Amino acid sequence: MLDESAKGVFTIAVTPFLPDGSLDLDSVDRVTDFYLEQGATGLTILGMMGEAGKLSAGESLAVIRRVTARVTIPVVVGVSAAGLAPMQALAVEAMQAGAAGVMVAPPHTLRSDGQIVSYYHSVVEALGEIPWVLQDFPLATGVQIPTSVIAQIVADCPTCVMLKHEDWPGLDKISALRAASEAGARRISILCGNGGLFLPEEMARGADGAMTGFAYPEMMAQVIAAIEGGGADRAQDIFDAYLPMARYEGQPGLGLAIRKYTLAKRGAIAHPTLRKPGAALNAAGMAEVDRLAARQAVRLAALG
């Protein structure tokens, strides 16, 4: 079961498709193995980057079962939905299939602090004893969750064991939550997203690791290992070598197409297909990614 001690790299997995848009379960196996080989300590599936909203209920369950049957590391399943009933149903099926916990983002209809707290109280009622991750991603959801509201949810909801921190700017939020823990509040795991763009700073502020889908997940693993080993400068050097690619991949609306193209080039998935509707990377974009990858390889070789 997922708990407050979770740390490391929970890679957010893509959902692979064949060129006709059908689910590619063979590539689900392949990319799962790839994430493990690159240092994942956990996996997050059916998130926003996993194109969860484009899958049928049957397809979602097929992906969950395929991944959980293949790994022994914790698997977190995104179960965000417009209503509590489908959320509850998928969460129960995920846990029965061997998931460690689920992740819930706030619906875009929430506006006030009170509405946000009330919503997550309802989530707890729906999920029962299932451990869950609070996804704080205002750039995608449109819902701003202040630090005080997160603290209230953590205090009220013992089954909330992790914050998926993806606010931007949000470093002060990490500091405030850790200060609250030092003052006696319950400490939960904080794993950070945003493509890893702020990972060194997030770790310095008290994050426990990364939960993101950057197409070079070994970057996160290497940076975190270097920091934990006391090599902050080494961690920064590693991060800097990957930064141009992470920056390019961070383009709103195109990031997933870039990630899937890179993963296909790396042999992790058979095809870079996004299920429609979805952006596609054109020839110029592919050439830019290839150039960045070549320069990245040279910088990494120089690091030794």
C-alpha cells in the first residue's frame, strides 16, 4: 500500500497506441520495462499524460492489469473523473488488480477553498480506506489550491498520503508544507511534476522525489541519487545536461507528442501515436528533438 514514506521517482507512464489509435499492449509491457531499467521506484498510470480521458473503462482496466502484473514496485492509478461513482469504481478495480494507491485531481468546477475541502471529504467517503494522492496541477485543472487548504485536507483526511506537486511557481508551497510538518502537522510524501524542470530546487525545499513523465526518467533517478549522496553540484551538472531537452519538452500542447516521439526513438514504445484528438510532431519538431538529443549525449559523455 502507498503511504507517507514514498520517495524516489514515480515515473508517469505514457499509454502506447498503434498507428490506427488502438491500444498497444505489447508496448505497455515494453515501456514498463524501460521505466524500471531507468530507475523508477514507482509508476503512475492513467494520468493526464497517459491520455486517460481517451480510454474506455475496459481499456483502462486492461492497462492497469497489464502494468501491475509486470512490476513489484508501487503503481499509482489516476482515477480522476467528473463524478464520484466512476472514480470509486475504477479505484476499487485498480486496487483489486494490485495497485498501491490512486491519484485524484480536483474538477475544474471548484472555485472556493471551502468547495475544495468539501470535495476531498467526499473523495474520502467514496474511496474508503484506499490511499490516495492529491494532484495539485492548477495549470491543467484551473483550480488553485492554497497551501492552507492542502494542510487542511492532510489534517482531515488520513488516507491522503502524498501530494503530487505541480504548481508553478510552487517552491514556497513545498517549504511551507515542510515547515508545518516540523511544527507538528502530519508529514506526507511530496513528489513533484512539471517535467522535472525544477527538480534540484524542489529537492532542496524538502520534496521526496519526482512524479513526472520526462522522456529521460534516468535524469530524475540520477539527480536524486546524487543529492542523497551529498553531491549537490554533481546533481546540478547532471540536471543541466538534460535541461535543454526538458525545456523543449515542456511546450504546452505539444509536450506529450515530444515525449512519445523520444520514447519511440529510444525503443521504449513502438509508435509515437497520440489518440485523437491530439497534437502531432512535424518534421521540423522531430529534427529539433534529434539535435537536442545528440547534444545531450555529448554533454553526458563529458560528465563521465
